[in-house]
Amino acid sequence: MRRVYLDHSATTPIDARVLEGMLPYLTETFGNASSVHMFGQEARAAVDKARRQVAALIGARANEIVFTSGGTEANNLAIRGICEAARSHGKHIVTSAIEHPSVRGVIEELETRGWEVTRLPVYDAGIVRVDDLRAAIRSDTVLISVMMANNEIGTIQPIEQIGAFVREERERDHRHLWFHTDAVQAAGRLPVDVQTLGCDLLTLSAHKIYAPKGIGALFIRRGVRVTPQQTGGHQERERRAGTESVANIVAFGVGAELAQGEMNDRNEHVHALRDRFEHEVESKIPNIVFNGYRDQRLPHLSNISFRFIEGEGLLIHLDMNGVAVSTGSACSSGTLEPSPVIRALGRDEELARGSIRFSFGKDNTHDDVDYAVAALGRAVEILRALSPLAQERLTFVKESVPSA
Ligand SMILES: Cc1ncc(COP(=O)(O)O)c(C=O)c1O
């Protein structure tokens, strides 16, 4: 059976050049980067080089990059680290209604410990408004955490405008205010420059840019103090204890450099695939709704709700035909919870349950798109035919369409 992977927002395969770059650090160059001897120094030099490569991807200085075990840890370090360091200055956080669980979860946990939280709405476009942020800010707000691009619908948030607003606030003497953005989905897909964005902290993850899982980074702007979340080692200039995962770090560096150099070509390619896909789906499958403002999205991602069917059923059907996609639904206590991101767009529960994310990658082909569209068309037809409710409502929809 043919297999088509359309889940590049979940993870990407390791690029052959990334693998080639990291392999020596799993074998002959195996030293601990903290060791004084030659083995250690070789590892240290490799980590330093990777730090420069990752920093270059986002316009940062090398010493502003802290390697972590991934995006989740970097988000935890950023949010907990700022809130703990700034505890005496306030107790209010502003975030968006559509953050990744690794941001949402930390903030919810802080809420149980007395922090107050304002969650900015995203409206049907899936984008926060800076005016809402202006209205939400309080003198005791210490942290703004808004993602750069959403992982389920791909919408791009106004991070530069938020950064400009934060600067204004500081000029008005709101000095204890920090701005974090989760750029896990954006980096390598959109130009990211921490100077232009004006953020203090920015989260990255390697496995979205054709490098391995289990490695990420937090950009911490020079002068910003974050309370470390692990103790027991001096690594990463006291900001993240633990022996560096040298091979993974090297791979992240190579992945970052390739992503930077190839960004335009990759984007052009996935954009064309996504457009072809959406055009075909729109013309072949009735009763669908696109999620997220289509003019301000990541170029490789398409999120669609299919009326009258469960996304999970559709996912399984597609998987049985070799097509890998994902839903935003999560299994909780044995029931399927509809995606909170799709719900935040104001969609009803049926649409939130029927949503599927398709995310294309640099190695997908036009044939992959055509195969996926055909499989999708068949799956939707079969699932709708099996659903008595769908039959009833589809007949109703047909009858209510006025004849020309
Ligand atoms: C927006 C966003 N933030 C954070 C993460 C977590 O990154 P990691 O998988 O490296 O822990 C992801 C992963 O899917 C993500 O999409």
C-alpha cells in the first residue's frame, strides 16, 4: 500500500544531511562537552557551532540560546522561570486561547497556585487582536505568552505588534513585563528575527525542521533572568542543568542552517501542494469548512472540518489507506474531547469534532496530494453513508438549496 505522510506539524523525518552531521557524535566523537580533555573539547566545539547555527535562524546571539529537551521543556522553562523570578512584581499572565498544551498546561497549573490569567480570544479568524491585549494588560501583569503560529490551524499571530506594544509599556514604566512566544511551528517556516519581534523569550523545537525529537531551545534575551527549573549541574550557563545531548544539538544546528538556507524553496513547494490540495478538496467534497484565516497561515498547513462525521473516524479511515493526518481532538476519560482550538474559533461541537489537520512537507509530491484527495473523498463518502444523521441532514441540505 502506498503511504503518504501529511503530518509534518506533528513531526518531520530527519533529513539525510542532518543525520550525516550528527552520526560522528554518536560514535567516535562521543565526549562529554563538560570534560576538560580533548574528547570533551571536540564535543564542546560542536555544541558551540550548533548554538551559533540555531541563533542565526532567529537573529539571536549564541549565548542567548539555551538547549533543552524540546519545545515542551523550553515552554516550561520560559513560563515557570519568568513567573518564579518575577513573583514579587505581580501575579497576572496574558496568553491566547489557542496555545499548545505545553503552554496552556503550565499556565493552568500556575493558576491553581494563585496566578491570574487573561486568555485573549481569537475570533473566527484564529488570530488575537492587539487591542484586546491592550485592554487586558494590568500593572501587575508580568508575562505575555502568545504563540507565533498555531500548531492546529497554522494562523500567524501579530507577534511584532505585540512586541511593539511591550516596548511602549516599558516606556510607560511597566518594567516588570516579559514577552514569550512559542515559535515551534513558525521557525524554519517563517522568517523569525528576535530583534524585529521584540520578544524576551522564544521557544524552538528541532523535530519540526527535519532534525531529531528530544532537542529544542529557549532564546533568553541578554539581561532577562529566568529561574532554572532543574538543578544539579552548571551546563548552559547555569540555566539548564544536565549533560548536553551533543549529537542531537549538532543535528539541531544542521537542521537550523538548512531550514534557513532552504526556507523560500521549501515554502514555495509546500504552498503549491497545499493550494492544489485545498482546491481539489473544495471542488470534490461538499459540506466542509476551512478553519483559520486563510490569508494569514503557515504555508504548509490546512485544517478542514467535515460536517456530519467524526475527525477521529476519518483519521483512522485515511490511515487504513496509508494517509497520515491528525485531529486536534484528545482522548480524555474515555471520551473524545473536541479540539479546544477549533472551539475557540466559535465553531460548534460537531465541526470541532470533525476537524482534520493536513500538513505538507518538503518531500511530499503532487502525486501524494492526488492520492490523499482521492482517499479522502472515498473516506468521507463512506463515513457519511454510514451515518443516519448525516443522511437525514444531507437530504435536508439538498432540499433547502434553492434551484437556480
Ligand atoms: C506550537 C508547539 N509548541 C510546543 C510543542 C512541543 O514541542 P516538543 O514536541 O519538542 O516538546 C509543539 C509540538 O508539537 C508545538 O507544535
